[in-house]
Amino acid sequence: MTNDPCLTLYAHPLSSYCWKVLLALYETHTPFALVEIQGRPKSDPALSSFWPIGKMPLLFDAARNESVPESSIIIEYLQQHYATKAALIPPSPAASLETRLWDRFFDLHLHSCMQKRVSDRLRPDHEKDPTGVADANATLDTAYAMLEQRMATRKFVAAEHFTMADCAAMPALFYADAIRPFSNAHPALAAYFKRLIARPAGRRIIREAQPFFQYFPFQATLDPEFQNPDF
């Protein structure tokens, strides 16, 4: 990572939505500085000063004096102002719409359900939400089935090359597989996931997160390969 005074990313190496933006930055070889958020994001004064909602990731662009929240918007912003040969949003209107659709698919139907399961695991027993967990599991199962059918004939989920949608896919699938495994029943989806984590950017992100996996409430069901320092 290059410490560049222009772009600063406020993030945490364990956060799945931060992974999504890190993938975009690493895939496009965009220089940036990382400010690691400690504790609750809403309690971080620097982050809250830019984005009072207090959620990460957040990108600050010193060159334009702009703070950019939300993972998809950050990637759109990077494409607009820091475009490289690796176009994460295809130029054609049809392909760009397809990319945005599958980006939202992963965020809404995998990411959110995975985070529902994580938050429920962290709750005390008297605050558990079994109905919400069952709904999240059902949505994950439907999403897995849809992706299995789609990825049976595709290398990437939205275009002929790696896009923002694949940035959304990798972290969502990584954590979801530890919570509600898909690999055995969905071989095409499993093969797609393996292609994503085999990319240099994917492997780098997993290695950077390894010291923090101990704080993931489903650590025991993470693939041991991902916890190997030689990954």
C-alpha cells in the first residue's frame, strides 16, 4: 500500500464492505492511505466528522476536498476520477446496468443476510431473533440457487471481465460460506468463489484480515485455509 496524501480510506480489515472497496483499490492499483478504524465506527471522531452516519468504509479525497461514503458509491467515484485500464464499471450502458444490478444483488441479498446472522450471534440469548435468522437463511438459499444457475456458464458474474459486482461478491461469499455453507451443494458458485479468492487482490485482503478473524463470531467455521499465514 502506498501512502498517498490524496486518497485516504477509513476502514477496518475485518469489515466485509471495506473488503469490497479494498478489492477495487487493489485491482486498479490505485494509491491510497488506510486509516484503520478502532472500536465502533460511530465513536470515531475523524470518521464522524466526514460522515455523521458513522459507517465505514469512507473515502476522503484531499485533492477535491470530498468525502465519499458507501462502498458502491466509492467505487463509482474511483472510476469517475481515478480511472485505470481496469474498468470496474463497463462503459456500455447495458453492461454497466448489469454490473450495478449484481452489485446490489450481493449487497442486499447476501451481505445483509450474512450481517443479520452475525449480529444475531452477538446478541444475548434473550434478544435473539429466530424469525429474522430463518428469513435470512431462506434468502441466502434463494440467492445461492440463483447464482449457481448463473455461474454455470460464466467466469464473472456481470461482464466478461472483473467488475464492481465481483468486488461485492467476494466478501459476501467469503463470510456467508462460514455462516451458511454453499460449496458442497453449489459447485458452480463454489468454483466462482475460488476464482475470486485466487486473485492477488483477494488473497491480499484475506491475509491482511487474518489477525482479526478471532473477532468474527463464526471463526470456527471459516475454512482453515484462510487462517493459514501462508495463504
